[in-house]
Amino acid sequence: MSTPSDAELLKILDEAYEDAWENAHNNDGWKEEKKSDEGDVVYSKKNKKGKKMYKITVTIDVAPEKLIKAFESSKDITKWNTTLSKQEILKTFDNSNAKISYQVTTEAGPGGVVSARDFIFIGKAEKRGNTWMEGGVSVEYPGPKTSKIVRAWNHPGGQLVRTISGNPNKCEFTWLMNCEFRGWIPGSILEIAMPQAQIQFVACVRELAKTL
């Protein structure tokens, strides 16, 4: 398979970003999937293709500008994000903040029953009004590959930071996850692992916020 051109890659990204933005802001049809001990709630609903996507929205005790800056300046997010064991930037684009990265997840689910997955992801960050979003989608692109790790696929998703009116020292954080793990995993295990990954990542963001 030939590698897509830069123009083709950016077109894929732009369409995925708009899709993720729309799904993140559409509050219809979401059902409660899991509630954490802290009271955080993961919701799910089917996307247009009938695949389940997950969304969590929480309040973080930090100014939105500080959290956005931390996200945008993180050279190695594995230092604070325990849901990933590796991240490598494969490509950046001239005149665009888009980038293609290779990422490897940590084991997930009860007892690490969901083995590590890897994926190649194109993403970008934009701020629209009072909301910043970093979002994107998996792409076919040359990068590391090992037979020991199943290649997962991220459909359009993103992470959002939103200003809370009247409270400059807090912000609203949302993660829309639309991931196809692939490989053989019982559906009952995925039903546990997907929401748990979101709760785990929110805990990482809260710990990161304490350092800002």
C-alpha cells in the first residue's frame, strides 16, 4: 500500500477532527456505562457504524490555559499518562500543528487481561471559542510494527478542555474515545477495559494538574 500524500493525510485529519468535535458536543443518546469511586461517569453510545464509543467529562482543578499548555508541550506523555507505555512522533507537517505519532498502550482490564496494543495516529489541536480540542484518527502510515503487539485502530476521537464560566481556576475535561482494539478479546472484557481506561486517564490528568 502506498503512503498517502501530505494533502491526503491532512484531509483525512480534517474530516476526522470535525467528526470528533461533533460527537463530543452531541449529548443525545449517551448511556451511563461505569461510575468510578470518585463519582466520575463514563458514558457510551453507538457511532454511525454501530461501534460503541465512550465519553467521560470531569472537572479538573486547574486553570484551562495551564492544562492546555501542558498537553501541547508534552514531548513524552508517557511520563504522566499511565495508559501508554510508548510514544514516538513519526511526522510533523509544515504550516500545520498536525503530527503523526506511534503509541503503545499499557495492559488493560482486570489483571492485565487485555494485552498491549499499538496504533499510528494523526492528530491536531485547535481552540474554538472557549473550547480546545486535540483530536484525530488512526492512519495507514509507515512506522514501527511488531508481531508481538496487535495493531489497534482509533476512529475519530479527541480530548477537550473547556473554560468554566466564572471559575478561572477550574476547567472541564472531556475524552471521547472511539477505539477498535482488534485481536481476539471477549466482548465482556472490553466492556470492562474501555471505561476503566478512561477512568485511569482522568486520574492521570488530575495528577498532572497538581504539578502545574
